Amino acid sequence: MPASQKIEEILNFIKQCSPGQDEFYQASHEVLYSLLPLLNEDSRYFDYNILERIVVPERSIIFRVNWVDDTGKIQTNFGYRVQFNSAIGPYKGGLRFHPSVNLGIIKFLGFEQIFKNALTGLQIGGAKGGSNFDPKGKSDNEIMRFCQAFMSELNKYIGKNKDVPAGDIGVGAREIGYLFGQYKKLTGEFDGVLTGKGLNWGGSRVRPQATGYGSVYFAENFLSVYNKDLKGKICTVSGSGNVAIYTMEKLYEFGALPVTCSDSKGTIYHEKGIDMASLKAVKEINHESLESYASLHRDCVYTPVSHYPENGHAVWHIPCDIAFPSATQNELTLIDAMKLMENGCILINEGANMPTTAEALEFIRKSDILFSPGKAANAGGVATSQLEMSQNASMEQWSFEEVDIKLRQIMRNIFHTAYDTSVEFDCEGDLVTGANIAGFRKVADSMIDQGSV
């Protein structure tokens, strides 16, 4: 049976077994079809039914989370942990607290995490988790009670050599602290079962900055192959969380000029460059919308979501040299991709998980725009989480410079792994193919070695 026909059978199987899980189907479709050059050369992956096995999680856990709000009323949310693949190490992947979270979202994120983690070269498997709980508008006490209730169930399934969650959207240092405190109380153990911890109790330096810094390091390596660099480049960035903020911070260090960021309410465009001190005050200290930034800087343009282009995002319609989608899935549409090309964008560097729609990705891959897929370009966060695990295991804490040097080298290695694999399969510079094949091959070969488990 031709490899493409076998892939179509597996995708139909996913549709039947996982109805309504569009993001998971999208991620599976992209990965499986990009593997065709490998599958046409090596029949072992069919002989051992690797494709059928790798799209099914080893374990999907769904649980109820009851917590008490400030009025004394009991509230209920869903909790999830999808432990997707442990062939190369203990499960590793973040927790997302956001009202959009459902099983399909967690499965897509966990599936992507398999290959992202494999690309780091570190011994970590793929997982993801979270809840449809929304921290926005909740008091600290409500968030604490929710985190304690969530961990009261999750603790049964995690451990430092089993599954090590981290943060994601809606789960920052505050939430990790509450989750870790409850884990310690329930188990009586102080170990590295969570990453993203505070520096005083087992955390790693650079962890808050890691995904953003890593994204820029990846772009630096990609551009260098084509004798280009970041200096003087106009950059548009979406999002305004850790990834976006520290992407912009590192872009300034490389001499680039970030001019945009966004949140759920709108987008700011500051032609002379985003003021990092103001942005951090608005987002990290006051936890306000970007409207507050706009009120501080009258020379910036604020565009509310209601004024976005039809089927598009205002960020990507601002002329730029490099685009850094760093917010959430499917935020960059076909309309946006066409506008980026029209405006002369040379590189789209994904800082989020699957921020580009399938239609936009197809268009980009046929264009002259360079494209860095998220599973490679945004792997800096999980890589630094593993460095935190290493520090916990040795009861040490490394300096900022030590961790940053290791992060930069890991991102360099990830780039060259993806790029060299693209060359190996005669599609030089197609990092979607290169990253997916490289990540898949490491995990699939390990699955073959370990038998039918």
C-alpha cells in the first residue's frame, strides 16, 4: 500500500475516534504528510505500525475539579492530562488554564510536544494538560483554591521520573507555586515534579525568558544560513505574555526593532519600537490590557479586535521584515500570510504552538518566505525546563549566564538537526519536513527498540 494511502487511512481513523478535535487532526495531518520522504524510504515504520501507535496517547486522563469561590459557592471545571509518548523519557509538557481548553486542544498540544521534545536532544517524552478554568478576573485566593483542587487529583499521575508538568497559557509562577505547594503537602516530598518553580525553591534562571529567547536564537541561526542577520530588521510580534515579551527583549539585544504586540482585546503598533519597561509594567505588574500601554504612549496606534481585518489579525498587516507569532494556535491566517508576503516579510518564526493555520502554512511553503515551525523554534521553554530538572537532580542552581549559554547551544542544535534533515531529504530549508522527520525518527526508532508496549 502506498505511504500516502496509509496516512489517509490513519487520518480517517483519527476523525472517527476523535470527532470534533479539529486542532488535533490538523497537527496530525501536518506531521504525517511531512513524513512521506522518510516513509517512502523506510518500511520499518509500517512494519511496526508506528504511525497508528504514535497518534494514540499512552494515557488520557480527564477529571473533575471542584473548588470554592470567594462567595462560598462550589465551582466545577474539567481537568486534563494527556500523557502521549514516553519512548525517550518521562512525560514533559505544560499545563494550560484557559476557557478554550478541551480534550482536543490538549491532544494537539501533547502530540506536538512529542516531536518538540525529541528535537531538543534531551531525554523527555511528550505530554500536555490543563483545565478550562480561566484565571482572568479571579482573586489570588480563588486561583490558589483552584490550583490546590487541581493538584489533589493530578498528583496521582505525575512524578519526577514519570511526568513533569510545567506552565503554559494561564499558568505562570503564581500558579506553579500553588500547585507545587499542594503536591508537597499531599506527598510529603520536595522534588522536581514541576518546572517553572521559584528560584528560592528549585527553579532555574532563564526559565521565564527561555521560550522567547530561544525563538530569537533559532531565527538567528536560520537567517545566518542565507547570509542575513537580525540587526536592523523590523519585527512584528503577537501576544504579550512571557514568550512575546522576552522575544522582544532579545530582539533588541540583536539590534532588531520589535514594533507590535497584542492581547485578547487588541493590538498595539509602536513605530519607534515597543517600550519594554512600559510593557512589562502593564502586563507583568499591573496585569492590564494593552489599552493601558496605548494611553501611556500617544504616538502608538491601538487597534481593538473589533477593527481587525476580516479573517485576519491586525499584527500581520503591519509591514515587517520578520514575523514572530507568539500567542496561540491558528492566529495567522491565509489572509495574513498573503499580506506578509505582499509587505516583503522574509521569515515567519513561530513562537507559539501551531499559530499558523493549515491554509496559511500551505501558502507559505509555496512562497519564498522562510518558515520556522513552532515545534523547533519555540522549544527553548521545554529545553530549559529539562535544565531545571537537571539542576534539581544534582541539587545545584546554575547562573543566568550558564543556563543562557546552554539554551543558545540547544537552539543551535535544534536548528541544525532540522536543517540538516531537510538537506538529507532533498528539501533544503523546508524546516517543517526537517523538524518533523528528525523528531519522529528519534521517537519511532525508540518505540521499535522497546517492542509492542
